Amino acid sequence: YDDDVLGKDPQPATMDDYVHTGSDNGGVHLNSGIPNHAFYLVATALGGHAWERAGQIWYDVLTGGELQEDAQFADFAALTVKAARERYGTGDELQAVKKAWEEVKVPAS
């Protein structure tokens, strides 16, 4: 966002603007804008209600037991690709997930 009252959103949307910091546990909250933006891109590409397809993919990763506590963005991205493939095959969902991670410049494989 870029709001007159709130100001500009400090969260980066891509790895180009990743914030290296010693604060916030290494920027865990600030840099969460990157995977959040990837989700937005997937949900927008797929259309409909975000929870119907994009949300199911993210939910599968978050509840599937493979996501490690110390996972990096690339680990999470790879798991979303895997989850999209397992749930939906090689169709639009998988392509949207791969493209979103590519756009935010996080390797998903």
C-alpha cells in the first residue's frame, strides 16, 4: 500500500528489496511480504475465492508436516510447488505457483 495516513508499505514484494537486518529475528515479519506477495499473485492468477485453490495449496504446506521450523523462502516455495502438483496435477494451479515464485524471485525447485 501507499496510503496518505499509513504511509508506504515497508514489506518488500520481491527478493530484490529483501531487508537484511538484525532486528525482528532477522526481518522475519518485515520480509514476509515476499511470500505474501507470491500468494497474492497465485490467487489473482487463479481467480475466484482465494481460499478455493491458492489457499488450499498454502494450507497443505502449512499443515502437511514437511515445513521445517527453520525453512527458508526457497524451501517453502518448493513445498508449494509440490503441494500444487499433488492436489491439482500439472494444470493452471501448478503453473500459477511456479510463475508467482519466479516473479518474486524465489527459486522454487
